[in-house]
Amino acid sequence: MANRSLLILDAFARRPGEPAYRALAGVLESANAGRLPRFAQWLALPEDAFWAMLDRCFPGARHFGWGPEHDMPDPAHLPCEFDDLVELLDDYASVDTPEARWAARALACGCFGGSHLWHDMGLSGRDEVSLLLDTYFHPLYVANTTDMKWKKFFYHQLCLKLDLHPCPEPSCEGCDNYAQCHGSEAVAPGQQVVRMQERTT
């Protein structure tokens, strides 16, 4: 079932309906509701950088009292793979904008929920995650040739990049579809293989 919770932050979006703004609003609201770790309430940004993002993307939200429910946790206590996930997404960014960099953090934060990535990001379905990736991280989007679930795919790509064996599993313990997501993958038509090393040559 789609997540139909009202995303109050969406009402302040500078560009309503734009994929990065939807993802940012969804993750921040989801984190404040307790579906993501506390650091996601700040996108793991320094306080001044967070407020700059909020004022740019959701002008007026701070004035009307919107903000994280808790103080920013110590960055030293972030999950060890968080920065690696952000860097992976940044490496595949197809546009060089602040929105792309913030979207990378929103996606990385979403990976630390216990359910589907789209659900933990406060989005309506997997198609919204795919649209975000196609818009801002197109090389990564087309690299998913087997239609692997996005959270699993990010970890798979990260393990290839860092040469990690065995590859750690993402946080999916609370998901009823764990077996389905971690089963066999079908080939997705219209997509192609893009490897990290090819982007560095």
C-alpha cells in the first residue's frame, strides 16, 4: 500500500512536485516521524548547511516553525557506510546542483529504514525513487540492468567500488518482502551496464 501520509513540508516547496524536493520533504518528515534514524532529520548536514538547504528548498517553513524534532547527533556516530553511500551517489550525479547533492543525502538516509526505500523516504512508490534517480543520477539508474531493488542495488554497487566481500546487507529487517527483494532478479529492458571504473577513464 502506498504511503499516503500528508507531507506538510511539501506545502512550502519552492518547486512543488519536483523529484528532489519530494524526496527531501519525504525523508525529513519520515525521520521526524521516527521511521528513520535521528541523523536523517538533518540529512547528516552541519546545522548551518541544513538551514541553508531548508530555506532554499522550502522557503517559509522555518519561519512557520518547521524543524527537526531532535538535536543533530554527533557525526562520529553516523553509520560507517553513510558517507560511502553519499559519495557513491555523488559520483554518479548527472547534474551538478545543490539539489543533486541533497538528493544523494536523502537517498542515503532512506537506506537506514527498515522497510522499502520508497516507504522510508515518505514517497508514494518505487516509481518515485526511480524518477529521482533517472533525473539526478542517470548513469546509476541505467546501471541497474536486473531491476534490483534500489536499496540492495546501492549496496551492491558500493561493494563493487570498495571491493568488499562478503557484501553487507542493507537494513531491511522490518520488511515483509525481504525474500522477494533478495531473490532472483529479472533483466530490465532498456537499461545498460555502467560500471564505476568506466566513469573514471
